[in-house]
Amino acid sequence: MAGRLQDRLCFITGASRGIGRAVALAFAAEGAHVIAMARTEGALAELDDEIQAAGGTAPTLINEDLTNFDALDEIGAALFQRFGKLDVLVANAGMLGTLTPIPHIKPKEWDKVLATNLTANFRLIRSFEPLLRQSDAGRAIFLTSNATDGRHPYWATYAVSKGAVETMALTWAAEVTKTNIRVNLINPGRVRTPMRAEAFPGENPDTLPGPETLVPFFLELASPACTRHGEIVHAQA
């Protein structure tokens, strides 16, 4: 029986670990051709091995840093030449930055976090919207956070970047309402990931749900049948 994402072309950033890896494995298990992007070449190779060992289609691997913006333009052009379209964009990759009072934030780190979490996603939209428009059901999924409520002291760099991503994604959703593209965000909540461990080093990771628990939300929003649009889906509402 065909999977729920059979033959769909799904581009996932930060695909080598945490949530991105769980989503890549699940999408491949549902018949998708995964295009996995990450900075760690070895982890991408391990993902490739695991997908193929489970019977999935060999993924397309892209070993690149999101902040290489010219490369993102080149990737969009290369995908158009090879596939002519893109069905699903999962903009998962991100970085935390140092948790510190706002006056103590180092300007270079501020710029790096904003470049990774916000500007890179803008460049993905810019590069990939034409590809998503060629799909019969283009889907874009972004990640957000509880930190955007402005009530988390010392989280300003990350919170500002994610708050801006929310605004950008929802604005884009409003712009493409009359197309086949559907744009949504997922707020994963407390999940066992490397970033969570970095933010809360004293926390027992065994008390947290694993990233695989988020898979149903991603599958729903990636599905051609999904009608949700311009929403923030809270995985732990």
C-alpha cells in the first residue's frame, strides 16, 4: 500500500539530528523522496543508511550551512532542474545562542542566530516558492517556540528570531492563500532534542517525549489533503 507521502519531494533542513531526523525518517517511511540538508556530513550518511535499510528511497543529501545564502539560491535552481517542483518544505534547522541578559548579548552571536533562524528561512521562501507553486499541493512547515511570548528572561536572541519567523510565515501564508501552497508552523513544546539539552543542561532527558512524538503533526501538515493554512499548531497544547 502506498504511503501517505508517496513520491512527494520533501526538503528538510537540520535533517541529521533531533526533530529533523525524526521527520526525515518518518517521511521516507511514508514513501517520500527526502531531500535532507544539514551541516554534518557523517550524520547525513547515517540517515541515508537508515532510510535505505528500512526500505525507503535513497534520499538526496545536501551538506551545507543554512547561512550560505548564495548556496540556497543555487539549491533552489538545482532542484528545479532535477525535479521541476517541490512538494514539502520543512524549515526545521535552528540555533539557540547564549542565554544571557539582553545588554550582554554579543553582536556577532545575535547576527548569527538571526541569520540562521530567520534570514535563512526568508531565503528558503525566496528560493523555493516557485518550486512549491509547481506542486499540486505545496506545503511549508516552520518551527516556532514558547519563548516567543516574551516571558522567558535571557532568551531574547532565540525568542526574537522565532517571533520574527512566526510573523514572516503567517504573512507569507496570507500572500499565497489563492495558490495550492499551505503554510503552517509547529510549536513542539518540551521535546528531547540536542537544543533542549543545551538550554536546560540539568534537566533529565528521560522525562521528555522524544522527537518522534511530533511526527503525526508533520505528516498532517505535509499531506496533500491538509486544509490547514496560516496556523500555529501546538504539539503539546
